[in-house]
Amino acid sequence: MSSSYGTEELWHLTHGMRRLVLTESARDAQRIQVVEEELAIARRKIDNIDHQLYAHDLQLRKGRDVRVVPLPSRGGVRTRQRGSGLRTRGGSTSRRGRGTGDNSE
């Protein structure tokens, strides 16, 4: 058996290697495409989670801006609203049209 190859044998060897490399390259390209698709899905999920966290953070910030003020023992929002602002004594009329001057309903 000789240690040298003929031209035809070398051509077949190199042709076979090229086919093998191309096949592996095509498989690698498919694997890369699958990984890229999975990466795109992961990015969309992360964006969705990020959006949810942002919305939740906005809700928390809104909650911080609202102060809880205890209401008086009698009345409610109406009493608190009437209690603010200027008051007059004497012959003033209430919102219900009574002319008693007594603003405590």
C-alpha cells in the first residue's frame, strides 16, 4: 500500500470533508436560530415583567402620595369639608337653607 494518494482519491476525501462541514454548519445554523428564537421569547417575557413591575411601582408611589387623615368622631367627609375655610357667626344660613346660624348638623 502506498503512502501517497492520487488526485481522484484526494478529491473524494476533500469533497466528503466539505459535505461534512456543510452539514455540521447547517445544524449549527439551525441550533443558533432556535437559540435566537428562545432569546427573543425570553426578552419579551422580561419586557412584560419589567412593565408589570413599573406599573406596580407607580401604584405604590400613588399610595405614598395619599395621606390617611382620621375623620372626626361624628360626621365624615362632609363635616371635614365644612370645617375648612372661613366661618361666620350669627345669622348665616346653612346649605340646606335653614336660617338658624348653627352649622353643626
